[in-house]
Amino acid sequence: MQKTLFPGYSIGTDAYEDIRNVCPVYGKKAAVIGGKRALAAAQDKILAAAEAAGLEIIGPFWYGGEASVENIERLEPMVADADMIFAVGGGKAIDTCKVLAHRTNRPFFTFPTIASTCAACTSLGILYHPDGSLREYSFSKIPPNHIFIDPQIIADAPEQYLWAGIGDTMAKHYECTVSSRNDTPAHSDAMGIALSTMCAAPMLRWGKQALEDCRAHTVTPALTEVILGIIVSTGLVSNFVQVDYTTGLAHAVYNGFTILKSMEEHHHLHGEVVAYGILVLLTVDKQFEERDRVFAFNRAMGLPTQLADIHATPADLDAVADKALQGIDVRVYPYMVTKEMIINAIMELETYNKTQA
């Protein structure tokens, strides 16, 4: 069965007003679930728009702090009377609601309050253990019914989320194009791979300006383009392509680093570590000219380029590389990725950093 590819979306400071045009056809009761900061930023606007649409709100409920099976099971009885789920916040909050909606067979709507991942647009959910380490991918063919994007709320959010989101977004282009290299993609996959250009080029063009605009809490064309790139372009690529093209070595590297306690202790973000993973991917793939371009961009943006930037050391690499290869991320690749290739690429990057000091 072909999965649904195109969730609708609204963007603008009045985006939530579209609730009245979109949601009532799905029922009368909406359970609102999200992160604490996200709910504080958005719930008044959501509740007002829902009331104007004639919807009854259940909650709001905190999602629990981790996209875990345990939190999903805790939330299930809370949404028993709801016709639909409103997912509010960042990637982990939205993925919690997404998998909850899939498990309970409910339509769901996303309200991203940060632009850090494409979770608000995709059907794929990522689940973690309570300690923050990767558990599994949750596959479904059903993306959100609609995305409501208020760019002012995103501009007022902590800037590091946009910063990390830029890194995560760029990975989609490099992962799609490398993972699919030896295949003849079917139509949907080919469309997604072509679209993936929109995940890297806008970030390289507008990323630095967008971050400055976010720091100033100002909605500008540059910031809007980057928000749409992070949430919509990247999400559509994920929806178009098969799962083996929507991930790759950059995310494998991220998953490897999730085993380190330092990731949680120092609050390193998903997209921040994925941005470092892009450099590893390009080094392994011997795309050195592009690696150097992305390296310079990361440096300019303050994104990580070396182990010290993510509080890791060479002594961690054996376990990190083992974890990186335990998932599905590089099971379809133009060549077999080995533990030694990952470790050697990371150490090559360490040397390259010294030459650029």
C-alpha cells in the first residue's frame, strides 16, 4: 500500500486559526499533549483556536520527557475519550504523540514549537529507552493530518534548537543520495531523492542569517525558509523515500553516540550530533571537497567538527562504532560500512581539525 505523502500545513502567526477549517471533520474532542516549554508557549493560542472551532480539549498533558514506550503506555488511558491528538513541541514530544496516535488509531495534528527535526511532518517515529539510548524505529504509513507552524513561537524558542535542526536537515540530502547510489529508485523514491536538494542548499544559503534572526526573535524570509526546510522539505523527503534511503551513516553515527552518558549530561541535541555525523559520512565516502565545505559551514555555525565538541574521546569509539552498526541505518548502502571505517574516518577528522586550527 502506498503511504500518504502530503500532510497539509499552515504557516504564519495566524496558522492556528486554521484549526477551525481542518480539524472539526475528525471529531469533537482533541487531546493536547506536549513538552512543558512547548505547552507554555503555544497552549493559549491552541485552546483559543480550538474553542473557536467548537472543539473540546482534553488535557493538556505533558508527554513525559522521553519518546519511550513507557510514556506512550502511560498516555493511552488519558486519550481514551479523544477523537484526535494534538502533538505540541519538538521531535521527541511529537514522536511520542505520533506513535500513540498510530497505536490507538487516531488522527493527529502537529504543532511544532521548535524547528529541530522533521518529526512534525513524517510518519516515522523514533523511540528511545528511558535512559535516552535508541530503542527502535516505529514504522507507519500515516503522517500527521496537518501541520500548524507559528514562526514567531519558533523564533522565540531557544536558538539552539534551530541550530541543531539545520544540521539534522542537511543530513537528509547526503544520506538519501549516498544510500540510494547503487539502486535504480522507483518513482516515489526518485522524487524524494530529487527533493532532498532542498534539505541542504537552503541551509547553506540562509542558515547563518536565520540563526541570527532567531537570536533576535524576528521572523524574516530567511528564517521562514529555514523553518520550512527543516520541517516540511525534510519531512516530505522522508515520506517519499523508503526507510533505507531516509537514513544513513550520519544517523548511524548519532545513534552510536547515544550510548555515552556525556550526551545527556551535556544536553547534546539530536541534530547537533547528526551534523557531526555528516562529516563522518562524507569522509567515509571520500567526498572530501564537499566534506570541507560542510566543515567550514559547521565551523561558521558553531556546529561540531571534532570529538571534543560533543564531549567524546577516542577511547569511546570502539563502543560507539559497535552501536552505530547495530541499527538499520546502513543496511542498504553502496558498500559495506565497517567499524574500522567509522573509527578511521573520525580519527581522520581529528587530524583535519588540527590542520584548520
